[in-house]
Amino acid sequence: MSWRGPAFSTLLIGIVYWFVRPVLVEQVGPQVYIAGLIVVSVVIGVGTASWLARRSLYACGPCNHTFAVSTSRHLIGQNWFGRLRTRCPSCEQTSLCSPMPSVNPSSGDPAGP
């Protein structure tokens, strides 16, 4: 589930690098081009973190508590192949938490126990 955001970001950056870079560097100069890439990367990263924070609930490994994560917490936490290393609000342990979809795609109802 959460591999799509980074994969999409990498694909966009690759397309910009190979196809648009020669034209942009020639038109605006290398400094403006690099600054633009940094801005686009930050915007895509924050947008991806926001999307993942809204779409997912996380289950704590040790206590199995299900909780939501804010965008800022998602940016600060370490992401490991779809799992988020963060502190559980219930048991206060930092562990790799597995994602669970917060919305059932077939009915639009919130998923939950």
C-alpha cells in the first residue's frame, strides 16, 4: 500500500530528469533547476505523507492497538517497506507498526474491529 507514493515520486523525478532537464537547464539555468527540484520533491513528499496519514490506520506490534498517525508524525517516523516505526499511543513503545486501510474500498465504510 504505502510503496506507491515513493514509487510514484521516483517515477516523476526520473521523467523530469531525463526528458525535461535539458530544456529547463538551458532556459532557466542550473541553480534555478536544482531549487525547483528541491521544492517539487518537498511538495511531493509532504503530499504523500499527508495522503498516507489520511488513508491508513496503524496497528502496534506489541499491543495490537490500532491508531491514526498525523502528517507530521508520518514525516518524522521511519518508513520501512510500508511499515512505520513510531511510538504507540497506548503502550508507549516505539516499534514497527503495520498499516491497515482506514476505509473499506468496496463500501466506503470505515474499517475497524
